[in-house]
Amino acid sequence: PLVLGIETSCDETGIGVVSGHRLLADAVASSVEEHARFGGVVPEVASRAHLEAMVPTLQRACETAGIALDDVDAIAVTSGPGLAGALLVGVAAAKALALGLDKPLYGVNHLAAHVAVDQLEHGALPDPCLAMLVSGGHSSLLRVDDVTASVTPLGATIDDAAGEAFDKVARLLGLPFPGGPHVDRAAASGSSVAIDFPRGLSSRRDLERHRFDFSFSGLKTAVARWVQAREESGEPVPVADVAASFQEAVCDVLTRKAVDAARSAGIEDLLIGGGVAANSRLRVLAEERAAVHGIRVRVPRPGLCTDNGAMVAALGSEMVARGRTPSSLDLPADSSLPVTEVLAG
Ligand code: ATP
Ligand code: MG
Ligand code: FE
């Protein structure tokens, strides 16, 4: 089936077109630069930008895919979780298209879409698989038995998301927003063992209650204190070493817990998605640690890891293929849609 996917949960207006597992178009307009001077996404600015970008991005996607709107078999849209006002723009657009074209509408879960997107690159998802989603808003470990119907959360961050930690540390180091890619680049010339930053929720006692949960706010504070102490002593801050040591602390915990979760569930496929999955160290360390236990790692290419419309189309396409009942036209935008709700109303 030919499926059009619409994503507007945060600051990317994404329109994707897929045919089965084949990617035909992935048009993304980002308002990230408008948020940069605020050091984080401003919801009102994001909503407005979605409204402006929706039609041109839709046209660009159709042109790239070489299709007319009427050719599509179904419309999929992120119905949550995300910023309420931002989600509303995508959901309204999707409803208008579904109604006007008389095609079925699928309101899908953004997190499940981050998992489904891997099918466009590596083919059908292994059932079950263990998914680790790490982005600016989420850090979760999920057991995925069927991406269209059965996703079970095993753990999540109890404070900051991994991407949020990258963005905050980047800011401390004077690097631009969003900071992840800049920290990644700076870390390449630093030493990951220069500074021993804390690994959140990794003590024996914490593991009893939070075996598959994450915490990054203590790490962020530790980096802030370290940098501040350096500045006060008048010495220059070794940006590359701080970046590399911080990055190592994040990737160490993420990969340890992901592999532990996969092993304890007896699952042999680990899928990593979300913007932080673009991190070069995370990819290497995950491969290394998973290989020790015979676990295969799947990571989509960086462009598919960050928010986009293709991931929504990919999940919509799977919904159609598996004969799921479409959402109704009064589908809500649900800012706190639980991950267990893969297909909304
Ligand atoms: P959501 O959390 O709702 O999915 P988002 O816009 O934060 O929304 P993404 O677009 O998937 O999610 O990811 C953006 C995040 O990924 C930012 O925090 C960014 O710093 C981080 N990121 C991107 N590239 C890298 C990288 N190479 N290393 C570390 N972090 C990265
Ligand atoms: Mg984003
Ligand atoms: Fe996302």
C-alpha cells in the first residue's frame, strides 16, 4: 500500500511517503533554528511553523515520490505524544486529507513510529525485538512484540531525556543548540576517561528498583559543577575532554541497560532509534556490547533517527498490511499518549 505519513509532534514538520517497506519521499522542514536562541523548543513557535510548512512540505513530498495525493491508500499521522499545539496541526491536516480524499486515517504513536522506521532500511522487524528510544524528549526501553499492536515499556528516564542532557551540556560548553551533534564532534578529539562522571541509576541499590530506568539530571549537574570549578580557578575548560567523558557516561549506561534488558527478556535483536541514536559512540559501544552476547543491533541511518514523516508512514503502512482498524475522524491529538497505545482512537 502507498501511505502518506505526517509528523508534527515537536519541531519538525515531516511528510513521508512509503510503499510497503520502500521509502519514496521524506520531506522535512525544521523550525530548529527559530528555537536556537531560546536554547530549547518553544511550543508556540513550533505550532506556527508547522502551519506555515505543512502545505509546501506536502507538495515537496508528493513531487519527490512522483505521486498525486489521490494515489495514496491511507493517511497516517502522529497523534501523540508530543507538544499539544504542534500535534494538532498535523492531526487537523491528516483529517482534512483523509476526509477530502476519502482514505482511511491512522493516528499512530510517535514512539512506535521511531521503531517502525527501521523497516525502511533493514526490512521487516524481528518479532519480538527490544527497542531503545533516545531523543530530546524520551529515553525508553521497550519490548516490541508487534509494532502495530503490542509494545510494552520496560523502563524510561525518571528525569531528563538523553538528548536533553546532550543539549544542556552543549550549552554549558558554549556549543550551539541542538547540542548532540556538536558534543559528538567535540568528543572525537577528547578523552573519554579524562573525567569520571557519574553513571545514573547504576549502583547495586538503584538497580534493584530501577534496573531498566535512566537518570541523566545528576550527570548534567556533575558536568556543570566540574566546568564551573574550572572556570573559577581561571583555567581553560578542556571542551573536548568534557564532551568525550560526558558522552561516555551517557552511552555506557544506555548500552549496558539495553543489553541487560534484551538478555533478561531473551531477545536477540536490539533496535536503537530517536535522535541520540545518531551518536557515533553510542553506535559503536552498542555493537560491541551486544556482540558479546550474540545480540544483533539495528540502527536506522541518522536521517531516519531524528523526527520525520517517513517513520509515521512506515508505521501506517504496517497498520494497513496487518489489517488494523483505522482511527475515526474525531481522532484526538494526545500530548501524553501512552506508548502502549500504538494506534489511537
Ligand atoms: P522527541 O523526543 O519527541 O522525539 P526530538 O525533536 O527531541 O523530539 P529527535 O529529533 O528524535 O527528537 O532528536 C533530537 C535530539 O537528538 C536532540 O536532543 C539532539 O541533541 C540529539 N542528537 C542528535 N544527533 C545527536 C548525536 N550525534 N549525538 C547525541 N545526540 C544527538
Ligand atoms: Mg526535533
Ligand atoms: Fe521523536
